[in-house]
Amino acid sequence: MKNLRYIFLSALIITLSACDKKNDNLVTPLVEADFPQILLLADEGDGELEDEDKFSFKITLADRVDPEGNELGGKIVPLAQDVKVNFEITDFEGFKSISSFILDAKAFYEIDDCTTSEDESIDLNLVYDVNTGKGSVTFPKGVEEIEIEFETDADLFDDDIFNSQARKLEIKLTGLDANGQNVVVNKDNVFEFMVLDDEGIYGEYELDINNQAEFEKYIQLFGLVNEDVKNLTAADVEEILVEFQYGEFKAIIVLKETEEIDECGEKETVNKEIEIEGEFEELEDDAQEGAVEFVGEVEQEDGSEKEFVYKGTFKIDGENLVLTLQGEFDDTETNDIILNLKK
């Protein structure tokens, strides 16, 4: 009996030890509330022409799992309390000092399509040092995104010379006062602002719609991806523009046909427009001639999207732009088409 009792107790001890060991390896799953909310820069960069007098960047909250399960891709969950976010211009190139370019700053957020916090005299406690490029701002509770806008010296870079050297700056978030909340900032991502030279490729160009040959080439080129463009005649068109912007190409057809729009309670009659846009895959913007390639998407009747590609070359000669492009879309492509445009 004594031996049986000893065997039983030994077995029990071994079993309990095994359970303890097994429990040591258990991992308690994290729930959404355990993860911090993240404040980060909304975009990687932007750029404006050299005579622009302002630019801005946005601070936003990262998406989280939708607590109500309505948004499969996640949603932004606003903060429960205000936090103070620190930011800094960490690097700049092409000018002597931060204060020679940036003159002042303000912060605001959008309340609706027609109203901002600035309109309602809501103070975000922006502090900005024009000499060091360092600043802080309140990111309010209940808000998804705020914007910081810099006033710049529009005359600093505005010249009649093509500048092949970059003029830019970088901004990072550097820390925050979380006000007791589980929230952090992303210190790694960078917002880059570039001054775009309008003596180079950047800016707006116009096609002479009275030149029938140029008009027909334009329709052939961009009618490839847009049926409405394909069916246009010169009598339908008021103006044709091409724009080279930061990271983006736009082909804009301003029609003679008008429509009435309601802009924040004010009705206005405007010309209808057809716009084709794409993002640059390649653009040799450090020279007055070089390669260009951009891609975009066309929505199909079933809701899917098909990609188009335009690639070729450009050459700047004073106010004139010679743009040579070949379009590819839906197993169809054009030959090289040369457009002559003017600023």
C-alpha cells in the first residue's frame, strides 16, 4: 500500500509539473486596445512651382481594425484626448537658411468641405521657430487629420534661369506628449517638399486648338484611353492643357459646354472638363530634355480598372514644349505622336 501511494503521488507531481511547463509556453493573444495608436505624416512628399507662396503637410492617424466591424480595410479611430506633436525640418538643400524660405506657419483641420477649424477660431497651439525649423502643434481629440501650412518667400527661387540642382527640404515628426494615452508617432517616415522649376518641364502648357493637325494628334493620343475624348471635335473644345506637376501628369480638355455647380452655397457656372491623369514612373526633371513615362487607370463597366501607359521624351525650348509619346492600353498602342505645346 505504501508503495502504491508513493507511485500515485509521484505521478501526480509529474503531471502537475508538466501542466505548469505547458502553461509557461502559452502566449496570451494581444487585442486591438493593446496596440498604440500611431500618428504619422500623411504623404511622402509634394512640390510647387518656384513662385508659389505656400505649401503644407498633413499629420494623420493610422488606420486601425474597425471596432464595429463595418470597414474591412480598417478605419481611423480618433484620439480620446488632445496630444502635442513635435515636428522638425531635418534637412534642406539649395538655399542658405530655413528662415530665408519659410516665413511663418499656421495649423488647422477640415470640419467639412466648406469649413476649417481656422474659420471657427479653433487654436491648435502651433509653435514654430523660423530659424531652427522646429515646432509643435496640438492634435485634437475627435479629429482624423490636421494640416500645417507654411508661408514661403515667393521671390526666393523665382528666376528666369533653369536650375538643375535640387531645392528641397525634409520634415519629420520627432516626438509627442501623449497625455496619458497609448499613442506614438512614426519618427521614420519623411515628408519631402521640392521647389519645381518652371523653366524646366514643370508647369502648364497649352495646345493650339485652331491648329487642326495638332488637335487631331492630341485626340488620337488621349482618345486611346477615353471614349469622350475620342469623339470630340474642335468645335466642342474651349481649351486643351497639359500639366506636369509633382509626381503627376494631367491632360485637361476644357469644353465649351457649361454646368452650374454649388460651391459652399454659392452657385457658379463653369465649363465642363475631361481630365486624364497618371503618376510618373520616370521623369528626367533635372534637364530640359529627357525621358518621360506615366501610368494611370481607366475604370471599366464592371467596376474593375485597367492600366494605361504613356512613354516617350520631352524637349523644352524657351516657352515651347515638344512632347513625343506612345500610348499603350487594352492590347492597343499608338505610334509615336509628337505634340507641340506652349506655356
